[in-house]
Amino acid sequence: MKLDMLATRPDAAGLLRFHDHEPAQDDFRTALVAGLSGVSKSIPCRFLYDASGSLLFDRICELPEYYPTRTEVGILGANAAEMAAVIGSCAQIVELGSGSSAKIGLLLDALDAPWSYVPIDISREHLLGAAQAIQQQYPALRVEAVCADFAQEFDLPANDGGGARICFYPGSTIGNLTPSEALAFLTQWSARLGRGALMIIGVDLRKDASILEPAYDDAAGVTARFSLNMLARANRELGTDFDVSRFRHRAIYHPDTGRVGIDLVAQADQIIHLDHHRFRVAEGEAIHIEDSWKYHISDFQALAAKAGFAARDVWTDDARLFSVHLLEVA
């Protein structure tokens, strides 16, 4: 059932509105055919986040090796009051990716009478659960969930509260894009948000491989299950026949570019069927599924400036593992 503009009442006090722009199933099918047809095989990382993948990612965020979440939470907790002073009252908060409520809660708690909260996520089930949790926690807040791919063309809910519009993009998800893709993405969002709007964005910093590689290949194997779920999802939803047990998760940091590359490496020859297509994956061949680019602070600020943002402030942890930037649409 389509949920476009559906109003649901999770409790007597709150009203949640849901705007459904979920990508069609054919998007996954089309991307899989294109990605497996090339000489270098790949699947776009956005397809990691079905309901199962989103739950696995929540578990990754709690792992001891995965420093970004707890480090960013620490930065937000220490500086939320300063951010709120810049934002002012009656703001509309647009969050790209509806993860754990811990991060957005730190910001909402610090703000003066925020007008509305607009979480945007590609996974309908995960988004609805997260939006309902926020609505119950903040019953007076207008919550308008938008199920969409960030790169889609869609209209944001109206900002009628009279305050600023803030885009909240935590988690260093911007690192999943190449620098040129990140430039295009930020340019798109500076135009969508409008002049004077603010963006609070988490950006992971360059550091040693001894810290980075375990963060993306943990000892408990949760990240591997997260990656392999993409193939299992294709089997479930599209009827492919990946032998998931014969692929291995691999994460390698390339310090010359600041990129962590994540692949699924075949442990045996396989023929993958999808509709009338047949794709051969040779033993040792990699299917590339994700990148995580790391930045120097000055390099990211220069990139944001090209996209139409002015740097207002930046905060880091004491070890300078992670950064949170405050940008303004110029």
C-alpha cells in the first residue's frame, strides 16, 4: 500500500505524516543488471539498506571497532548548545538518513521550540519505525517522514514555522560518494535547501589504516553480514541465485586517496541468473559495493565551497578522528 501523505496517530498527542517516494523495485533490478554486466562488477551501496540491512547497520554502530558513531555523538553532545544558538527557534530539521534517535535527539533537546522534523530514508520500514519513535518522544513536534533516495527529485515539506531550515546529515555518509559525486550531491542540496539554510554534516577524517580497516571489517563479522545481506536481498526480492556463503567481505584502506574500498570477493566460480541474464563471477573476482572516503578538514571545506556552502564552524574530538561541520548556503 502506498503511504503518500498518510497520517498515522502513534499516540493521542502526536501526528506523524508519511510521504512515500520509495524507489521502484525495478531500480534495484536495473542497477544489478548494469553493475554485473561491466568488466569491473559493482552494486550501488544504497541497496545495502533494506529493513535487514538497516538493522545490521544499527548493530555496526555499537561495535567497539566502529569509532564514528560514538565519536560523533560525543562531538554533538559537547557542542549541541552552541549549534542551537546559531540555529535559533522554530527551526525545521531535515535529517538525511533516519538512524538511531541518539544523534537527532541531542540536537532536538538543545533547540528552542523546533517547528518540525523531516527524516528522509530509503528504507520504508526502518524510516517509519524511527519516525514513530521520535514522534512518541517529542509529541508536540511535527514529524513528516519522507521515504526517498536522497538523489531523487522531490519537494521537501513546507517550512511554515518561521525559523531556519537545517539539514542534518550525520554519520559521514557523504564519504560513500566519490569527491566528484559528493560535490554534485552538495550542490543539489544547497539548491534544494535554499539561501541561508544551514547544514550540519559529519565528516570522517583521514587516519591510519590500523584504525580504519577494523572499523569496516570487525572481529565479530557484523559488517560482513551487512555487506552479504545485499546479495541475500537480491535473492529474496529479485530471484537471483547468489551462493552467499561463497563470498567474502573485504575492506582495504588506500591512504593515497583517503578511500576505504569494500568488496565482496567470490570464493568459487559462480553463474548468477536474473530473469534472462546470466552473469559469470570467477573465483577471486570482486563485486565492489561501497567506498568510504576520508577527508582533511580544509579539503572538505573547499569541496563544500564549490557546492555553494560557506563554512560557519567545525568541531572535532580530542583525537581528531572525526569532524562535524556547520555550513550555510551562501
